[in-house]
Amino acid sequence: MRLRGGAQVFRSGGMSKVSETDLYAPVKGWLEARGFEVKSEVGAVDVMACREGDEPVLIEMKVGFSLTLLQQAVARQSVTDAVYVAVPRWKGRTGYKAFKGNVGLCRRLGVGVLSVRLEDGFVEVHADPGPFQPRKSKRRKERLLSAFERLEGDPNIGGSRGARVTAYRQDAVRCAAFLAEHGASRGAVVAKGAGVAKATQMMRDNHYGWFEKVGTGVYMLSEAGVAALAE
């Protein structure tokens, strides 16, 4: 079911601390404007709306996204496919980023999303209930597979925070080790000797500050590179 339509505002009184009840009047008014009869606290459901010829719409309200809210919404899907969650509208860029991520999660669960701007009761639909088919990214898949194949061994601990050993870093270490042993060398020589196909580009980009260019296509270790190998 899709409930999208023209923007509508249902004003509510001023408030200091937000509660779920602050969401009800705007949500109810928004549904009634679409021809629904609306009642609250029907059984375990926060808001239930009925319209002749349509599936009943169930809405769970919370002052923010939470696991409990999503669990409740999923439980309501045993009654109807038309299940929405309603939360206050985000504030700021960080709030929008978190909100957008939660909308994506709700889409995957087949749950619709409403936001309520508490200052004036503006209600907006961000997602409608329905089956979700995620779009696969061939590029991301290939990038992950490449990183997996290039990573030598299993140098990291799953779930750990902080610096990680990546395939890129391992390649940089190989280049640095080659230069430490052979001295200043051309990129093509390093690529062959260290077994790093993109050695020239890596030393030119110098992401870690380990390399110094001493001639056309020729590189040597920097002081930072020497120190990194010592570590």
C-alpha cells in the first residue's frame, strides 16, 4: 500500500520533552485526510487505520529508531502488509545520516517509514511497505574479492578497532623491503622484484610517506619508510 500524497501540516502545541503521544495527532490527521478512520491503542497496536477496500494500516510510534520499534513493526506484519513506523523528524546532518540508514533497513524489512516534524506537525512518507530486492553492486563485489585475494594470510583480528593491515599496506611493505635491500630503484624493477604490479603508482602516490622520488621513475626509502620497516 502506498500512502504518498501532497504535503500536509497538522499543527500541535509547543512541547519541551518529546513523547510518543506527541506524534499521534499529526499522524491521525494525516491518515484522516486520506479517508481513513483512525483509532489508537487497538490491542497492542499504537495506531490502526481502516478504509473501505484497503488492508488495515498499522503504525508503531517511537521517539526514535530502536530495535524494539523494528521488532514491533515486523510482528505486526502477521496481521497486514501495510505496516509503518513513525518517528520525529531528524535534526542536523548527523541525524539525517542515521535516519537515512534506518529507512534503508526498514525497506529491507518491508516496513514503511513516516517522519513527523514536531514544530508544525508536518508528516512525510520516506518509504512504503512492500517487498525489497537489494541491488547488487558488481563493482563492490569485485573490489572485495580482489582485496581478499591480495591479502596475505589473516593478519587482523575480527571486530578489533584501530589500524588494520590491508592488502595495500602489505604491498607497500613489500616495496619498502625491496628498496631497503637494493637501494634506489626504478618502479618497474621494484614491481618485478617485490611482486607488486602497481609498485610505481604506489610509490608515486606515497600514501604512507615511505618513499622518495630521486629521479624519473626512480624511488628510494624515506626516513619514515626506514622507521616503518623497523617497527
